[in-house]
Amino acid sequence: MDGSTNIIQGMVVEGKLDGGESPVVISGNFSGELIAVEVFLEEMGVFKGTMNADRVEIAGDFNGTLTTEELSVGSTAKVDGELRANSLAIELGAEVIGSVGRKS
């Protein structure tokens, strides 16, 4: 994806990341705090921590707290945590554990 911040497969990142106006694509491992306009957690991607974004697509492993306007959880996703979204789509086959509610 052009102009995006990519955490590629095999890469391990810890800390705080502000993606600004660029999408963030996670195919590797990220632990910490992430702020972005768009986040794509790919099938091989692992996220642990706190995520705030306008739009999020999860196909990999998510563990933590998520606040977003629009959330799409793919069939390969494994989600454990607290999810807050105004729009939510979960595909058949996705594993979701935790709480789901509206973004305030």
C-alpha cells in the first residue's frame, strides 16, 4: 500500500506509533500504543496493546483495547479485548472474546 507505514512479517516493534494521515499495515508483531487513520492487521500480524483509529480491519491476532469508528473483523481473526466501534462487521469464522460496545 503506497504511502503507508508497514510493519512487515518477521519485524517486532514495541512502543508508541502515531501513523499520522498514513495507513498502518501490520504483518509482523506490534506491542504498545498505536494511533492512526487506518489500520490493517494482516493475517500473520499480531497486535498487543491500545489502538485508536478511524477505520480498522483485523485478519490476524489482536489482544488489547480498540477504539474506532469502523471495524471489520475477518474470518481468520482472533480478537481478545475491549472493542469500541460505531460500525462493526464480523465475518463467520472469526474468534472474538471480550467486550464489544459503541464508541462514545
